[in-house]
Amino acid sequence: MMWNRLLSLALAVFIVSIIVVGTVSASHLDSDDKMTVTVIDDARKTIVVRGEPQRIVSLAPSNTEILYALGLEERIAAVTERCDYPLAAADKPKIGGFSTVSIERVIAIEPDLIFAAPANSEEVINRLRTLGMTVVILDPQTIDDVLHDIELVGRATGQEEEASTLIEGLQARVETVAGTTTENHDGRPSVAHVIWHDPLWICGSGTFQNEVITMAGGTNAFGSVNGWSIVSQEEFITANPDYILVSSGSGMDRDEYDAIYNYIIHEPRLQRLDAVRDGRIYVIDADVVSRGSPRIVDALEEVAGYLNPGTTRAGAPEEGGAARSPGFGAIVLISALFIVFLIRKKE
């Protein structure tokens, strides 16, 4: 009698487990058996994505880089004229500029998901939503925000595993940089990042450049300034940063000519700066260090290498999947094994 009761209990657990699993799976399906995902975007709006999107439009270069990093290139239907990385993005249909999106072109693409940014303008975004389009806004302000947005895009597009793997790799690289900076016992050098020279524009707090500098082991020579700001030559000379980073890439020609770099090393009044005298001026790609994309970690590694000479440079780890919890599938398996055990025990 006792064995019969145990067997009945095990069968009941097994049946309930199957029902629970079915319920969990169904919670992600709508009436048409299409995947339905609900996400909260960076504008704090709740967005429902119905079905796995096959025609995705990106309205920002950083969004495009995230999509490519997740292996979604075949599903990208259009991008902006400013989306220049990776190089394959140049072959995608264009829907206008970053801040001059053509709503007509977007409509013609017939997208089932759009990734936008605040710079696209509230008017454009609201218009697209009024037309019934699904729009997710990405607006990362920190490296952690970039990782969060990679996860968000992964969920919205059905690429959750790819997003998890990408995030794991990026986090490992950031941790490697953190370990590298602890090896530097010479204190935290001051760093100025110059994005233009006429007049002198520098990066203050609240920017990706500021976070890269501090995470790489330095202090922003203009950390008291908020955002991007103009400073005079006198202020720059007074700050006398240990290192100077100058932007290249956007706005520069392809002959490795850099107006900002040449200005700093040739301007007579700046020759007294320690960084100029000791050759601690480094050119960094403006797009890499200013876009909220996976390449921000490339910038972090690059700057950490400049500020911590003699230490091991960070590098991308080998690809690997994250460990997974057993989940409900394990419950069903355990229940089934328990039934088999009871039957054999009774025999």
C-alpha cells in the first residue's frame, strides 16, 4: 500500500511538472503562436515586440553596431547614413541621417522593429509610433548601460543567448583592465581628452570619455566640467595634464593627417606642457570612444594601455557560454527518474 501511495505521488509530481513547463512556455506566446516579448527601453517606455523581428531598422550608429555584434546582419533592413561600422553597414539601404530621419523611407522599408535614439528627435519617434511601428529607444550613458542595452536588444530580437555570450566576454575584458590598473603603483595620472582644437573642446564628466579615463586608471583633468565644454589655452596650460588624448576618425581625412594632434604638438604655447614634452599624446578613434556600443571596451583597453605602460594589455577572451541553471526541464527529468526508481524498488 505504501509503494502505491509513493508511486501515485511521483506520478502526480510528474504531471504537475509537465503542466508547469507548458504554462511557462505558453506565457511567451500570443494567440497566433508567435513569440511575444515585453521590454522597457531607455526612455522608460514599455514596449511589446510581437513575433521574432525579421526586418529591423537602426536609427543610430551605436544601435547598428550592437545589432551586428549580435549576429543580426541578415535581419537589418536599413540604417542611417552615419552607420559606418562594421563596413558591411555601408551596403544597407539608408533612411536618412542620424538627426534627419526620413519617415517616408522608414515606412517604405516596412520594418517590424525599429531601434532609435533620443537624437532622432521626439517628433520623429512619436510619428513612427503613431503609424503603428514598434520603436525601442536605446540611450546608454555608461559602459554598464551599454551591457544592459545589449541584453535588451537580445531579448527584443530573440538573440538572448548571443547577447549573454557577448556580455560575458565584454565583462571579462573590463575586469582584466581593472586588474591591470591595480598594477600601476605610480598613482592616477591626469588625462585630458580633446575633441577639437579651434576652440579647444574637452570632455568633462558625464561622458563615455570620462568613464574610460577613470576606469583605465586615470583622472580627468577637466572632471569638474560637465559634458563637453570649451576651455581657453590658459586653462589648458594650467591643468597641465600628464596625458593628452586627441580624437581622430570622424572629420579627419584618410591620410592619417590629424588636425588636433598637429595643433597640440606645434602650438608654441603648449610646448611647456609635460605631456607634449614627454611625448604622451595619443590619438584615439572618436567613434570608438564616443559610441554606446561594444567597441567602448576597445577604447577602454586602448587607454588603459597608454596609462599603464609595462603592464599586460587587456584582450578579448575566448568565446564561451554562460553557465545555465537546470530550470524546469530538470524538474521533469528528476520526477521521471524518481518514478523509475520506485518501480524498480517495488520489483
